[in-house]
Amino acid sequence: MQRITITPCQIHEDRIAFTAEQHHYLTRVIRLRPGGQFQAIDGNGRCYLAEISSELSPRTAVGTAQIVQIIATSVGGANRELPQPMVLICALPKGNNFDELVRACTELGVTTILPAISDRTLLNPSPQKLQRWRKIAQEAAEQSERLVIPIIEEPQALKTIFDGLTDLAHKYLCEARGEYPHLLTSLQSTQLIDLPIIIAIGPEGGWTDGEIQLAIEHGFQLVSLGSRILRTITAPIVALSIVTAAIEQGHSYR
Amino acid sequence: MQRITITPCQIHEDRIAFTAEQHHYLTRVIRLRPGGQFQAIDGNGRCYLAEISSELSPRTAVGTAQIVQIIATSVGGANRELPQPMVLICALPKGNNFDELVRACTELGVTTILPAISDRTLLNPSPQKLQRWRKIAQEAAEQSERLVIPIIEEPQALKTIFDGLTDLAHKYLCEARGEYPHLLTSLQSTQLIDLPIIIAIGPEGGWTDGEIQLAIEHGFQLVSLGSRILRTITAPIVALSIVTAAIEQGHSYR
């Protein structure tokens, strides 16, 4: 069934009011007729089964849909979300690689991405880039049948990001140099219940000593992702793969 | 220090004979002079420190280098290789995505990639594609400072691949549908010493029932990568991240 993404403020009682873009999409592109059903996700973990209202036609400017049913935090019976928030702090890599990183991390269940301007980050991306990443996150969430669309914040200085973090979280800074325990070992020696898991991944060239010190002061544990050299676009995927596996390993899946 | 990749047959006693391409690269592109040093890896786990011979000049057609030292299975003191082979059987995805998959899996330490033609694989790639993947694997191995260049076999039917596998291996077939234990759980409940770890990842749409049956007959365990829907190009990266973490988690890294 077709799925669209809405914002919670589009819901008025038991109806969904479309934007002009959604109206065009539903009536012109996929040509749903009155009575036709679709799913609407609000990005906060709710999915609605909705039905096109009878007054909707391509000629009217804006239409609405009747909410038939709320399918909370599940699609087709499967809950794709992790039991706790998974936050990625990622130094911006060179080039356009952040697109693919946003896509893969969304598939992996990330809930928030905080792009960081680190000592070794050269570029400060344009506002258009941020819009693009948010669109990619939305598309990837839809394709992965997730109900939570990851929040992608504006790029900020690492210290600003660290200062804004809650103390009630498990915080891991991944660092290739130095003798640190493996991320998996650290995760498995911790009770991971409920609290957000925050992972920080450095830029090409790694974190500076000052940044590592700052992370320690903000309660981060230093961890390794293994003995290989990973690109900045591969490292977050590896780290989030390990986090999700550590959280979910006790389960069997249908 | 600059690194090039050679084949073992380019070594004659204590000298390396260049190909015309390497000769051009060393003398014209990076402009090494006689006495200049570089590293040469043979793709079998050996790295040589070598020195440009005095007779080498851009005008001579072919040159040689003197081997100064053999740096066996280590670069800068760090061993990047896993203690056992890690083999990926991967159904060919649509489009050109296999390039990025080869690159990321090489970074992650894969030793052999076996592209599989499965029941739901539509395309059979051209021989040019295979050459391209091998070149990407070589480049990615150099960038990751690996000494082993992954072997990439020609695409073959899944049954042919399964028939060619050794019995002495840990074999895991990743499958999104069905209630299977998590790959990490399966790995951690097994003594993983020495034997190759073989991971099979299906195409878009998953394995067919016949393929799953075939895998079971060939000694594969069915495992899950978690509750999210992963693309065919993300799933191998996730699986290999979990394998390397399970192998290496007991270690600390310098």
C-alpha cells in the first residue's frame, strides 16, 4: 500500500489535510480515487490507515482523507524500531558522501544525526544540503518501512553538540588510534536498557587530542571499531551495525 | 609512503621488475628519483620496502627496484587482517551498486567475494564489470593498508558456489523473513577459531524457498541481521561488521 509522510499538525480530529504537493501526488501521480486507501506516517512513530474523501478530485486545490485506523509503531505487525534512541554524531566527510551515509544509517535505525564541524572538517555545507539530507532520510525511512524519520540537525561545532547532550545516555567516541576496548565489548559489558546510545565518528585524519579530551569530559567512553582503517562514510555504518546487533541479539525475528 | 601492488612473479631474487604502467606511475606521476623508497604489496600478505634503482629514469622503458626489507603481514606495526578467512557470497544487486559494496567489504577485511546468480537475480554482468570490481578491491586494499587483496570470483549460480565450498567452515545465510537467531548470537555461541566464516546475502526480494533449502543442505545456519529492512548493498556491510566485531571484540587496538 502507498505510504506518504505527514506532520502531526496536518491531523484535525479524524481527518488528514493534504499539502498541495501531497494532493497532487495522490490524485495525479498515483491516481487514487475517493475511497482509495493509503498509509500516512507522522514521523513520530505513528502510522495511519486513511481513505480518500469523496470530495477529493484533481480539480480541487486541497483535499482531506478520513483516518480509518491508527496503526501505532508497527507496519504489517513488525516493529522496525529499536527500543531506545540511537544518536549519531558524525564529523562531516569530504565530498557528497554524506548522502549515502544518511541513507544507510536511516535503514539501520538511527533516530538523530548530528553533523559535526570538527577541528579537521574543512567545509560547512549549505542550507540546501541540509534540506537534501532530510529528504533522503524521509525517503529511506519510507523504503525501510520505519515509522520514525530520523532528525537531522544543522551542522554545529563539536563542543556545542557535546554541551547539548543529556547526561543520561551511553556515549561512545570511536577512535582508530590508541588502545581502546572494542565497541562491542563495551556495549556488552553495559546494561543498555532504555537510555539513548550516542556514537561519535571522527573525520578523515581522526579526532584531535583536544577533541578526545573534550569527549572524555562530556562522559564519552573511547572505543575501537577493530584493527582496520575505515573511511568516514563506512565507519558510522559499522558502528551502528554493532549497536543494533548488541541491542537485538537476544531476539528472534519474524 | 607511496604503495603499489605487484604480483609475486614480478619478484626476481631481491629485485622487483616494474610493469610499464608502474614504471610510468613511479617516474612520471609521483616522480620518485633513484634511491627513493616505496612499499610494494603482493596481495598475498607480504609487503616490501623497496628502493628505486639508479638506472631508472623516465626515458628507460622498464625499471627495477631493490628490495630493502620484507615487512611481512604488517604495515607500520599494525596487523589489519583477521585471523581467519571471511568469505562473502552476495547475490548481485540491481544497478551499479556492487562497486561500493566491493569497496566497503574490502575495507572491512573480506578475503573472498563470490557474486551469486540467484533465482531472483536478473542480470549477468559483463567481464568488464568483473575487471572493474577487481580494480576497486585492489585500490580499496591499498587505501586501507591491507596486505591481502580480496579475491573476486566470476559470478556463478548459487548451487555451483555452494558445491565448491569446503565443509570446514562456519556458514551463515542471512534471511530477513522467518524467525531466526541473530547473526551475532550465532557467532558468539560458536568457537570461531581458524575456520573460514562464510556469509551469504540474498538479492532484493530475498532468497527463494528452494535456495534456503539448498543452503541448509550445504551446512548453512539461517540467521537474522535484526528487525529492519536493509538494501542488498547495506546488508553485507552490516553482516561483515558483526563478524569482524565478534572475532575481534576481545582485543584492544593500537
